[in-house]
Amino acid sequence: MERRVNAHEVELDPLPLKEEDILAGRPAAAVRTLGDLGGTEFGVWALTVGTVRDVEADEIFVVLEGDATVRFETGESVDLTPGVVVRLRAGERTEWEVRSPLRKLFVAAD
């Protein structure tokens, strides 16, 4: 990684979504891994408007932009807006409802 990167402007690579995981709309995902720190990966991830489900990695992230809600199998939900920090645990099943394009900076264990 370069010493300095603008997480709002860094170009992301398309990240294909499985058709069966798209629940509403035509969302598109993208990601750019920026590097690793002691075996822990960090980067930027984005999702456009729509609803998808996912199985999570062990991760912490901070929302850079967008408006969304992530819902967990347990019934818990978290509203995502700029500045919100969220902890995900490996294996959690989630549903992401994105109302305006979401971009986050993540740190995830391999």
C-alpha cells in the first residue's frame, strides 16, 4: 500500500454477488484490499442500493459513506451511517439493506 490513500476515492474492483444472495434491487459490490498488518487484511468495500445476505468474516469496520441497515439472524440490527463502527464475527449470517451507496473501511482476520 502507498503510505497515503483516500478511502473515499480509491478505485474498487467488482466483487461478484451470488444471484441467490440478492434479495431486492440490483446491488453491486466492490472491494480493494489495501494491505495487511500482521496477517490481518484491511481495505475498502462498497455496496450499491439493494438488499443482500452474507456470511461474515471476523471483521471490524467503520462506515465512510452511505445509509444502510445490517440485520443479524439473532434479530439484532444496526443502522449504518458515516462514522459508525461495527464488529462482525466469523460465521454470522446477515442481511444488508442499502438505501444509499455504502462504503466502509474494514479490518478482517484471514
